[in-house]
Amino acid sequence: MAYGCELRRLFSTFAGSWPGAGLLLMRAVVGSVVLVRAGAKVWGGGPLPTTLSSASLAGSGALLIAGLWTPLAGTLVAVLEVSHMLNMAPDFLVCLLVGTVGAALAMLGPGRWSVDAHLFGWKRIDAPPRPNHSNER
């Protein structure tokens, strides 16, 4: 569980309440946009490098929606979207917006309503009470 230890180092808590709901909304919207845009390129029958890039982008979008490996998925989305921007993509502003939110999600974390929080979040463990041995002296 090395990833769990690393994730705890990145985030002291998994945001809940309104901030957690905001992170969930960001993950859902950006992941959906990435999936729709990349899915069209994967099934479009383009060259192999474009198909592989789009497939990894679609996979990252699915991971963002689930909130699994969020720092990795958000970073990959940001890098690939900046790459698309630099290649003079026609949807420059969409690439800029999705890449920026992907980077922000990588830095902020997934929030409480995510697979990451369920797998690697802080757990409360209640220890049973100790028996009183004061009479045995």
C-alpha cells in the first residue's frame, strides 16, 4: 500500500461538506468532458499516436470521475491538454480550461466522495478497553 502512504503525504485530509461537493462536481464535469472528447478520437480511426494519446486521456477522465489515483490522473490530463494546445488544436480554449482544472484537481485532491478517500483516507479504529489489573499487585 505504498500509494496510500504517498497519498496521505499529499493531502492531510479529504475535504468533505461543500468543498468536497465542489471537488466532486469538478471531477465529474472535467472527467466527462475528457471522456467525450477523447472517445471521439479513439474510435475515429486516426493514426496510432493520436489513438494512444486519446486512449490514455479517456482513461484519465474515467479515473477522475471515480476519484481514483486523482493526483496522477489530473496531472496526466493537464500534460496531455497542454500538449494538444501546443499542437495548435482548434479547441484551444477548451484545452486550456480542461488542462487547468486537471492540474488544480491534481493539487487539491479528490475530496471525501472518491475512491481514493475510501481506500486511503484516515480510518478510525476503536481499541477495546484495557482490563483493569490494579488488584493483581
